[in-house]
Amino acid sequence: MGFLARIGGLRFVVVVLTAMTALQMALIAFGNITDFGTNQAFVQHVLAMDTTFRSPDMMWRAITSPGLQNTAYVVIIVWETLTALVLIAAFVAWLRARTETARRLSTLGWVMWVLLFGVGFLAIGGEWFQMWQSDKWNGLQPALQNFLIATVALVIAHLPAKEAVSR
């Protein structure tokens, strides 16, 4: 198999996407661990709903307990760390040419990613805690970007592979 066939194929694309997302999630987790307070404030404000329209019909959803807010933030960081580790393991499996294991690990990592950003930030944060109403603590755009990255990677990883045609 020639060089162009290797770097121009679907497998290479999936390997690159796995490496990129493993690095990105590792950096996200690392940043949240080493700069705990920055995103801690984000989580606290979203859960407290203190920068929303403060509709009495919605404010019963607010979580104002610092202990529960911090627990939620730690759970997010643990999930990010586990997701990064799964994607790193997937990348190693791709490098070792363990295709089925690599594809399954990449899939698991990206599904974990989708759950974090799609369910956690878009659905729960955005809708349940009305994050969309906040001018300052609205993380819907970055959450959507991350959701789309993982979703596209999942689709690409599960495209049927075509046999290389020699010319």
C-alpha cells in the first residue's frame, strides 16, 4: 500500500480524529484540574440559575448548595478524564493496528463526549437550568461545537471502508 493510500484513507482520518479529540479532552480535563476555580464558577452560576430571567416557574430547579455544585463539577472533571483516557487508549490501539478494538474504544470515547456535551451541557445545562437565558454564563455555543466534533467523528468512524483501487 502506497503512502498516499495510507494517508488518504478512511482509517487515517479516524486515527487523526481520535488523536485530536484525545488531546483536546485531555487538555480540557487538565485545565479544569489545574485551574479549578474558573469553570467551577461557571458550573455554580449555571446550576444556581442566578443570571437567568429568574422566572418563579423555573427557579425551583436551581441548585444553590455549594456542596452539590462542587460535586457536579468534580463529576464533570472525572467524566472528562475518563473520556480522555478512553480516547488515548483508542489512539494507541489504532497505532498498534488493532482496528476493531480501536474503533470500539474510539466509539466509546466519542459517545462519552456526546453524553457530556449533548446531554450534560446542551440538554441539562441549556434547557433544564435555562443556561440559554444567561448573557455571562451561556456555554451553549462551545457545547454545541464539542457535540458536533464527536458526532461527526462517530459518523466517520462507522462509514463502510472501501477497498483501495490500484492504478
